[in-house]
Amino acid sequence: MWALLLLATTALVFALPLAPALQELRRRTDVDPLPIDQEHACDVRHFARRFVALVERELAAIAQGTGRHLAAGYAVMGAGVFHAREDERRTRVSTRVLVAEGPLELPRNFSWLREVYGRHDVRGGCDARLRAVMAGGRLVLGPRAAVLRWAHARSVHALPDCVLLGRLSADEELVLEPGCRFTRIHAPTIVFGSVAVPGRTDRDDERRRALWRAPATAGPRSSALVAGRWVAQGDLEIPAGEVFRGDLVVRGDLVMRRGAGIDGSIKAHGDVRLEPGVCVAGAVVSTRSISAVGRCSVDGPIVAEREVRLGAGSVVGAAGAPATVTAPVIRVEPGVVVHGTVWAKEDGTISFADFVSA
Amino acid sequence: MALSLQTIMLALTVALLSIVAFVISYGVRHYRFTLNRLFGAQRHPYVDIDAACWPTLTVLVAAHNEEAVIAGSLRCLLAADYPPEKLTIMPVNDRSTDGTRAIIDALAQLNPGRIAPFHRAAGKPGKAAALKEATAHVSSEIIVVFDADYLPSRGLLKQLVAPFFDPEVGATMGRVVPLNVGTNLLTRLLDLERAGGYQVDQQARMNLGLVPQYGGTVGGVRVRALESVGGWHDDVLAEDTDLTYRLLIGQWKTVYQNRSECYEEVPESWGVRIRQIMRWTKGHNQALWRHGARLLFARGLTRSEKIDGLALLGIYAVGPLLILGWLLALALFYSSGMPLAGGALYLFALVSYGALGNFAAFFELAAATLVDRSAGKARLLPLNFFGFLVSLFAISQAMLNQMVAALLPRRELRWDKTRRYRT
């Protein structure tokens, strides 16, 4: 009897973990494949496009009479200043989707918990808080305005100290003033700071063109050619004015002194410091941080796993040849131009403060 | 006589303890990976590159009698978000006897300039040989390889190509996701296994700067890197593992992109599954034989890369050693000789590597379901033990066959493709 009892107890102990398994096998509560968005294409304008399509559909339904239940969620106006309802004026909050057929002006210190859609220009007041805004023309965000999810326009000008969470994109140009904070921004041309700062000059561009005409050196000192790339074990310093052709891999820190150039891409397992006038014809990648001190030119993507700092006068990418700057933290001085995308996974800021230029 | 028996017992005990240490080391490795995936810093440095001058790209789609699935794969690639002037889709039709060729040609005709078929009527059999011949006709900077049953999303090509802006990157690998999960118990168990392997194992190796593996599909290769390490080798069973190590030894890195996901079909019958894992075992062991020593003495690699690289190559040795360890422990426990300690030592050995060695893998799978937010699948984990046993014996048999085959005259490799189920 004891043997039977022991056998039964052992069987129970072995069978117990199988009970939930057999139950799941029978009930099939979780049999779907991991969801993959087959249409996902990392398009920064995806939300904006989807929103416009939705709004046009719903407005058409309202106009036809089939979408009467939707009408209460919309505030449709012509052109001019947004006029809030009594309850909205009291709370300074609107929960309706605002659609303006003409140029739109938004009042200051107001919150829109739904999207704002202007078919022409949109001008936001200071301290406005917008969930999302779409402008068919030019979008101006007043000082200290906040965008929570996304904004898109033909061109965008964010005045000082705006907080731009989510995505900000423009079809032509995007200008961000000092003090702005951002995460993901994209435009054919992104200008950081519109006020006059010691930025890039025509002399810089001429120097860059002359750099590529200059004779290249054989390769960086203390590096070896491995499978077509220059590989340096440990730290590397490239002297001022030196130019070489080919990709470069550095196992430690890299410093490129004033006016040096690489006709290729760079990968460093340490910090990268590019001094004024440095030109890189390819990408710059670091497992740590990248500092382009000032008036540098990088044609390809800039990728760092800690921080990127771009000094005044630096240019990333070119018109018609976009590039991406990506890092958890990105600090940009006014006077920088990027053609393409700047994506700060944690925090992006535009400021003169705490950036040491050489 | 008594002395020699004692010596034998001692030797067997040392062997057992060595096996225990070996298996525990893998257990620790897997625990480390899982804890890193759950609590460590995650590395996805290249996934945010969305604006760039994209390099020229050729997508090779390997196809041998794939009439059931090839059209779907090619249509997905035609819809891909990649500059059309820089993209060439090249289906590699390797001596198909079904309607594969006709389907490819029809799609090429409908999409002039987009699809460049490569039809192979003769030559050495095998995927690697087919890719090798096709690559000779490729003039682009990057190659991405898909199997014919894969359904890439619109943004997948850019995601797989983005890491190549890093001049150190020689290959990229995305995550393979089973589509036919709900078919039967086997597919559900394999879904768990894939989740653990990619979501936890590969990503942890990427996080820790170790050796992510190029998997031969849903992955890209830099043509310059490929040429620098001798191109595709058509005399190997696992061209993906072989290439990973040749690139690593040549100081090219492989990057794993966890968010670059693509659907695939997993085997729906145990017979197909067993053949698949036997093929992987032989391929891995072949790579271990060819590259193990070279890896140890390669220049330009960190110590961690060498150790993890060797551990990865030796992964299919764990199973047979596990069986051997069980047998040794039981034999020593029930024998009368106990040279080092009491029978408790053998029990301890059995229990310890059972707990750490085996359970580490299950911990990994459970963590994968947690990260994937599919907790329901974790309930099936106890059933994975049976799948584990099947794999264990299949791997051991494959290893035995391989050792025997090494003594026999060489036979020609054949394309041992996995059966397709989609209609």
C-alpha cells in the first residue's frame, strides 16, 4: 500500500507542472504568431498621413449626413483666431479635433487634447500644449509650446524653449531655436538656431572641396590595413590637415585634429572627437560618444551609443543626400545644419550651455 | 586488480565532474544572457537610421522546388521600402523541377527591371553552392538572403542594411518569427524555442559585445567582407555558421537586430524537425572543427569574443555530453567504488547540472515569452522537456553519424531543404 501511495505521490508531483501546459494545449489561448506590422516602414510621417486620411473621411461623412455622431468631436472653422466655447475658455482645454480651412492662429496657454489640423499656415501661441498638429503650410510653434505626439507641416519653425516629444517633421525645412528639446525630427533641411552665430561659411565649403583634392596619405600611423579597412588597436590621433582614403576602425578613442579628413567611414570603440574643420565623407559610429566640436562636415550617418554633440557650423548630410544622427542623448549648438533625421532616444537639446568648443 | 579498478573509478569520476563543470558553464552562460536581457542595457544602435544614402542591394531568394511559396516572398520584396534604383531582387532557382521557374519568370516579366532571375540547371547541389554561383553575378555592395517561404515587411530591408554604415560590420541578422505557430504541439514548442534563441540569446550576445550569429536567412552580408574571407563555401553543411566565424576571424562583426522581424515556417512534423536539427548539428560541428583553433589564435578579437565564439560552436556537444554524464553518474552511484567522496557527490553532480544546465534553457524561454508579452505560451514550458529529449537524442545520433562518416569515403552534399506547408 505504501508503495502505491509513493507511486501515486510521485506521479502527482510530476504531473502537476503539466496541468497548466495541457490546459493551454487544449484551450489554445495563445496560438497566434508574434504580431509583425507588415506595412511598417519607419516613416516619420506615418501618423500624420493616417490622421489626415481619417479626418478627411470623417468630415466627408459629416457633410453627407452619415457621420452626425462624429460632429460633436470636431471644431471646424475658416481662418483666423480659434474661438473656444464657454467651457473651453474656462478650463483652457479643448477636447475637439480642430480643423481650420484657412490660416489659423492658436491662443496662448491653451491645451488641445485632440489633434489640430490647419489646411494652410498654423501659428501657435506661447505655452500652448498640443497633442498633435498638422499644417498644410507653415507651422510656427510659440515659445515654450509643447507637442506631445507628432507634428508635421510643409515647414516648421519652433521658437525658443519648445518641448517637442514624439515626432516632428517637415516637407521642406525645420528650424529649431535655442532651448528647444526634441526626440525625433526629420526634414530635408534642419536648421538649429536661426539667429546669427559663428556657423558655417563659404570658406568652410571651399576648404572641404580642397580637402578631397589633396593627396591622401597611405593610412593613419599605428594602423594596419585589414580587409580593405585601416584598423588601429588602441587610441588613435590623426594630425591636423592629414587626409586619407578608406574606412577606419579604431579599438580605442579617436581624435581627428583640425582640418583632417577621411574619405570613408569611421568606427570607434571609444570616444570620437572631431575638431574644427574635420571632414568625413562617410559615417561616424562609436560605441560611446561623438563630439563634432565645430564646423565639421559628416556626409553619412552619425551613430553613438551614449551621446552626440554637434558644434556650431557643423553640417551632417547634404541636400539630396540625407543622413541620420542618432544617440540616446544629443546636444546641438545653434548654427548646426542636418539634412535628414536627428533622433535622440532619450533627450535632445539645443543650447549654448555645457558644450565645450575648442 | 583492485588498484586498477580504483584508478578506473577515479578516472570516471574526474570525467563526470568535468562534464558537470562543462554543462554548468553553459548553464551559467544562459542565465547570464537571460538576466542581461531582462535587466541589462539593450543595444539597438542602428535601428533608428531612417534617412541615408542607401547602398546598392541585391536580395537573393534561395529556391529549390518552392512553387507553393515563392510568389508570396517576391511580392513582399517588390513592395519593400527601398530605393528601387538601388535594389535588385534575384531569385536563385536551383534546379527546381516544379513550377518555381515559371512563377519567377512570370513575376519578372510583370515587373521589368526589378527582378533578375538566376536559374541554375546544373552544378554542385546545395544552398551554399547556389548562392556562390549567384553571387558571382552580383555587383551591389550588400547582399540580403531570404529563404523562399519568408515574408519580409516593407521596412525590413532598410533595417537589415542600416548596420552596414558601420565599417566594422560584415553581416547582419534579423529575428525569425514562426508563422504557423498554432498548427500542432511541435510548432508551438518550436515557437518557444525560436523566441528564446532570438529574443534572449541573440540579443544578449549583441548587448554584451559577444558573437551574434548570422543565420543564413533574414540577414545581410557585405560583399567586400564576403570576398575578403573567401566567399561562400559550398562544402559545408551550415554555410551561415561557417560564414559567421570566417567573418569574425577576419575582424568583421555580425550585428543582430531584434526588431527586424520576419515570418517563417517551422517544421510541422517530428521527422522533418529531427532532420533539421541533425543538419544543424553536423554543420555546427563542422564549423567547430574548421574554425575552433583559428578562433583561439585570431588577432583583433576580445577574449570575450573568443570564449563566447567557442561556446557557441560547442553548443551541440552539450547534448551528448549530458547523456554521457547521466550514465556516468548513475553507474558510479550504483557501483561500489567511491574514490573521492560518498555517493552524494554523484547525486550532487546529477542534480546540480540538471538544475543549472537544463533549467537555464527553460528560464531563457520563459524570459522570452515575458519580453514578447505572450505569457500564455510559457505554460507550455514543461512540455518543452519532451522536445528537449527528442533534440538531445537527434543531436547525439547526428554526432555519432558524423564521426562514423568521417571515417568513410566522402559523399556529395545534397540540398536537404525543409518541407513547406503553406499552400
